[in-house]
Amino acid sequence: MTRTIRAVIGLVATLALVFAMAGGGATVSSVTAAKATPTPTPGPTPTPPPVPAGMRAGIRASNYGITPFPSPTWWVNSTNSMAARFPSSTPEQLAVVVEVNGGSGRNGCWAHFPQPATGTWPNVKFDDVDLFESTFAAFDASNVKVWLQVEPARCDVPMLIDLLYAQYGTHTSVIGFGVDDEWYRKDLVRYGKPITDAEAQAWVAKVRGYHAEDLVLVKHWLPEKMPPTYRDGLVFVDDSQGLASLNAMVSEFSTWGQTFAPSPVGFQFGYSTDKNWWGTMSDPPRQIGNAILSAIPNTRDLLWVDFTAYDIWPAE
């Protein structure tokens, strides 16, 4: 090999080395890998639906639905937290003050406070201690509103209105009386006796005899259980559960809302039977509530059930 050829080969090798050291030997893939990955532009945050005037939002409360039973402070803070998810709404509690005494309904009903010193109350069992009084007193001071709800079974509903307004009627937090129709004459009809127009009208008149502005809340998941035509002074609440998805829930709730429009309607949700889908949400009460408000304009009450309330608002 001649000196000239050697020189040429040496020059080529030197240039290759210099080129490689300068980074010129990088492959296309390594150059591509060195480039910064663009940050995706976030999409717009969905605009929350308007909150109707007079909206209330809060939590159901029952002796059997949440253990241990929370303190008044927990109830005030948690109901306010629920309402804060829907700006300008009023915090509320749906208090099951009287529950069915046994699943069949044949044993009457069970009041969670002591028997009054006067009066007779057929088919009513009483507790030794008032479960709700201290919470209602805290609500009076905190602008939290409360429904006095009953699961009447064989107990006479007008009698229960008298009983509950005698017990709690002085509380400024009370805004009305509620009947869970699933348990109304449960001893006669499997999912509760349908409420007649005459019954609903009589209940409203009796409640207004105590508080002129109070309402009567009637609850079921079957529209045919509700009064056929009477509407004045009523709020219709759907507590359906075991639905396949949020879309399925909104679809079923929409039928309820349309059935009773333009009357006010409410919805009770957050059951364990639906947790397979709402449990994946970042804020289930807000997301479910906003979906309902977007689809059902006559919504006035959004209620999370106490059965899973500690999943959202941890125990003390």
C-alpha cells in the first residue's frame, strides 16, 4: 500500500472520528428521542349546569344507614360540603325519624325519640333517647334544612304528622314532612300502597296547619305509586338504585322528572349497588348531581345516601 493511499485512509478515519465525536454519527432514532415531547393542550373544563333557584342538596340520615351515627358537627360540615358542590344551593338533611319496625311492615313503625308524655300513638314503638334532637338544634344555628321523613308501615300518616311536629316543630330548620311510599302499608302491598290524590292533599293540608310554607316529600322509584294528579305542595323524590351506569341513571331519572314536571323533583343516589361505576369518579356527588341537573330542569333536591356517606366524607 502506498503512502498516498495510507494517507487517504487515515484522513477518512480521522474525519469519521471527529464527526462521531461531534454527534454527527447519531442515528435518526436517537435524534428523534432527544426531542422534547410536546405537552398536550388540555381540553376545556365542562361548564357546570345552572343551579335552579330554590335548589337544596345534602345527605339522607337514618338509624340503620350509617354506623357509628355521626355527631351534629359532622352532619353540619358534610351537608354543607354536599351543597357547596352546587353553588347557591341550600344544605339539607333527609332524616328518617320514624322507620319501619321490621321488614314486613306488620309491626308498625319505630320512632327514634322517647314517647311524649301525653297522647296515644297506635302501632308506634319509641326509643329511650332522641337520636336527632341535637343535630336539628345544630341545623337551626347553621342554616341547614331538614325533612322529617317516615316509613309509616301500618302507622297512620296524619297521626305521624301530629307526632313529629309536636316533637320537632319548633326547629327553624324543619322545611317539611316526608313519606317513603315503599313502606306505606307494606303489610298490604309488597312495594307500598300507591298514594291517592285525597291522601296527598290531606297530608299537605295537615302539614301546612303547622307551618304554612312547609312541603310534603313523597318518595318511590315507581311513578305509579305517586298521587295521580294532585301536585300542590309536593316534592317527588326518586330513590332508584342498581343501575348499570351514570347514563342509565340519568335516563331513568329523566323519566321521573318528565312525569311530574313542572312540579319539583328530587333524587337520592350513592347506593352501594351503583358503586361499581360511581366509585371510579373523582367527585361522585358533584358529577352525578351535575349530570342530573343538565338533564332534568325541575330538579330541586339532590341527596346522597347515608349508606356510603363515609366513603365521601370520612368518619370523625
